[in-house]
Amino acid sequence: MQTQSPAPAASPVGHEYEVEVGPVAHGGHCVARTEAGQVLFVRHALPGERVVARVTEGEDGARFLRADAVRVLTAAKDRVEPPCPYSGPGRCGGCDWQHAAPGAQRRLKAAVIAEQLDRLAGLTPEQAGWDGTVAPAPGDKVAKGEVPAWRTRVQYAVDAEGRAGLRRHRSHEVEVIDHCLIAAPEVDELGVEARRWPQIAAVEAIAATGSHDRQVILTPRPGGRLPIVELDRPVSVQRIGERDHAVHRVHGRPFVRERAAGRTWRVGDGGFWQVHPRAADLLVETVMQGLMPRKGDMALDLYCGVGLFAGALAERVGERGAVLGVESGKRAAEDARHNLQDLDRVRIEAGKVEQVLPRTGITEADLVVLDPPRAGAGRPTVRHIAALGPRRIAYVACAPAALARDLAWFAEEGYRSVTLRAFDLFPFTHHVECVAILTPAK
């Protein structure tokens, strides 16, 4: 006797639900529930709206589904017509809040920070020393329907026909564009979107702040050859190796020169630098105001990149002070040493923070700056920092969830956040930058 296998469950993708949109959640979407109680993470919606949400991802019976608001039945007062013609369900994934007024975007980000602090650290805004607001970057206040052009580094994807664009949300598909509204004018002037890129998979365009350096980093398709690069402005060209995935110079300088905190910074291999043109100065100012360095202090700059905070600290601790920077990226550590070679009180160590710190032999420090990646510092590193007994710690965070988790671990080690400031350094996206200043709780 033959038995039939049960028919596979029908996929919910494409199914539509009429829902009331609830609160914002981390990741650029809002939370809604179907009549059956299943959670929907809905993009292109705002809290309080009634929308028709079409499922874009998920499996039948899953704890939650992802969806797009494809029709707005009752609009929120903060909804605007998206200024970007490439924004919307199934379109470009570069921005999350094109449909929200600028002030509303900052309120949404503030709500996410507050939720993460409460859920992961058990802190109210008051307990974290935060006034509950997200401040725009200097010069970024714009009216409804306007977009600040801030992004100095843009990662373009290239489709099979060689046309440049941006990836759709959670997809490898390319939305071909002829202009990105949030790209800085200096990036836009390169004209990446106007030309074809045969045999190329991706093009990163970089426009330095404070210099005329422009650079493109090309990722060829497997077996692909590099085209002759002729853009609308002079550029240096690098490529990503197919086998080693390292950055290789093709022509021009292998670095760009950025300007911030009164110094020029060499940044090579497409290394990390804040993408908002005013972010570096703003963050240095905020961190130094919070730390209040003194002459003779011993300071650590962890995840130091090309040395931005280490340089600012070295200027303030004076010749009797000392600064140790730790950076896992080999090229970034080399750049940091180059950038700060005139300051003999600065030492840069290359390696992972959790591995380098224990072997330095340092048993105490007065000040610590940490600017970890999105995953955060983690409990072992938090424990080690606290054991050094710093007077003040500045935690620079691009991910509210990681910040909240690490603040909870710092609390276990006897440190509390006395001030927290949040900045909208990534307008029209869900990303937000925070700076928390911690001191011993007793």
C-alpha cells in the first residue's frame, strides 16, 4: 500500500493583510499583527496607520513574517510623498524612511533607542542620562520633501547588463538608478550611474571630506577584466582581488585624505571613515566633552580605526600623558601609525581588542574610548575595560542594540551611563549614532 507524502504548506509570500500598524522596531520597519496574531514586520509604513501589507518573506507558521505596505488606507500625519523616485515596496533598499518627514524620522529612531535600552539594559532614558531626542547633524535640517545629500561613500551594485544601481531590500537584485538623493554632491559628480561597467559586480565610490581625493574600488565578476575607468572627475582606482579579496592598487593613490579634528587622515584600502561629512568632527567634540581629558592621563582608544580619537586624546593629555590605540585591521593600524607619527606619546597595536588588551600588561587607565563594530564590544572586553578602573569611558555606538547590551554588562561591572547623546548621522535610513559617557557607579 502506497502512502502519499503530505502536500507542502503553501507559502505566505504574496499574501495580503489589512492591518493596524503598531510601534517602530529596530531595522527600519514597524510591527503589526494579523487577525490570527502573527507578527508582521512592515516596511514603508508608519505607526498608527492602517495599511494593506503584502508578505515578502517568511514561512507558514513562522514566528514572524516580513511585509511591505503596498496600500495606505489611513495615513499618519508624518507621512510624506517619498522624494526619491526609486523608493517604495520592492524597490531600492538604501533608505528606510523616505516616506517620513525628517523630524518624524528622528522621533522613530529615538523610539528605537528607548526600546532597546529598556529591553536589553533595563534603563529608562533618564537612567541612561539621555534627554530622549535624536539631534540632526549640523546643516542637515531640511523641510518636508527635501533630502540632505550626505553620503560620501556609496556602494553601487552592478546588474548583468553593466548598469549601476543599489540593491533592493534583503535581495541581490539591483535597482538601476541614475541619481541617489542622499549621495554627497562630490560622489554624484563622478557620474558612476551614467556609464556601463562590463564584467564588474560592484563599484564603491568615495569622496573625501576636506580634500579633492576621489576613489573608486571595483569588484570584478569571477574571471572578469577591469574596464578603462573614465569618470567625470579625476579618480584613483583600486580593485578587489578575486582570490584573496584584498584591495589592490590599479592607478592613483591607494588612499584618500580626510580632514577632521584639525588634522589630515590617510585612509587606505577603502577603510572605515564616517560617511557623513560632519560626523568625524561632531563625534570627536562630543567624546572629548564627555571625557574631559587631563594632562598626564593614560588613555585607550579601542577599535581605533585610522586613529581619529587617539589623535584628539593625545593633543589633550600632553607630553606627560600616553595613548594606546588598538585596531584589528592591519592597513588601518598602519594608517593610524602614519597619521600620528608626530605624537610619540601614541602607540598603535594591531590585533583584535579582546586579544591585544590582555597581553599589553596595562593594569590601569584613566580614560577609554571604544567605537566597536555593530556586534558591540561583548562581555569579556567590557569586563577587562572595567578592571582597568577608568575615570570615564566614552562608548561610540552605531547600533542601539549592541550599545544597550554592553551598557547592561558595564552595569554588572560597576559602571553607569551618566550622559547619552544620539545623532542622526544617517538621514533617511534606520541607522543612528550614539555616544554614551560612563563613570563608576560609586
